[in-house]
Amino acid sequence: MDQEKRSRGRPRGQPKTGGRKKGTPNKITGDLRGWLDGFLNGNREQIEKDFAALKPDERIFAFSRLIGYIVPKQQAITVEAQVEAEFKQLQKLLRDVPAEGATLIAEKILELQDKNEKEGDLSQYLMKDDPVHNNDREL
């Protein structure tokens, strides 16, 4: 029976044949989008009047439902995922930086660690020379 199951259909490792090619749009979806676009553009004034006639809470609800089709939803990210992503960026930067740059970065990290141990706050040194985050500078 095991042999019988393997003999049916496409053998493992063989590419798929037939059907739509990758990236080919679905004809019905394209037609429907075209029709909907025409409908919305042809009835824009009436739709705007109907929208304005809604109660404020209904208008907010309708707007919040519609906005999801225009603006992509932001994906929630955990602190751990953010730290991991930033760590990967730092690894790439350190891998690509010339040796002199890596030495300077290592020296700065050691300097900040020493200051942190002495004073207990690393954040004030991380942005010390950064004009964007330095609140003590006058613009």
C-alpha cells in the first residue's frame, strides 16, 4: 500500500506543471476590482453624502473599517524581537566595518561600561554627542 501511494500523482521533487504561472493575477479578482473602482468613482458624491449623514460614532466606526484597506496594519513587535533585530543589524555593521572602526567601537563600548559602573547610568553617555537626543543644547 505504501508503494501504491507513491505511484500516484507527481513524483516527489518534480516541479509543478500546469495551472497559473506565479505572479499571474486572478482574472475574476481583477474584474471585480475594476468594477468596484468604477462603481466607487461613479458614486463618489453620493457615498460622501451618505458618510456625512452618519452619526459621529457610526462615521468613526465606518472610517476605522475602511482605513484597513488603505493603510497596512502595523505588526506588533515584542521588545525581545526588537532587541534581536537591532542586535542583528549591529552584528552586520561590525562584520562590515574596517578593523580601525571596530577598534574604535570596542574602545567606546569599554569606556561606556566603565562610566556606567562608576555612575550607574549608561543612557546619558550613549546620546552625549547626539544633537537629536541632546536636550541640553540650544538650537
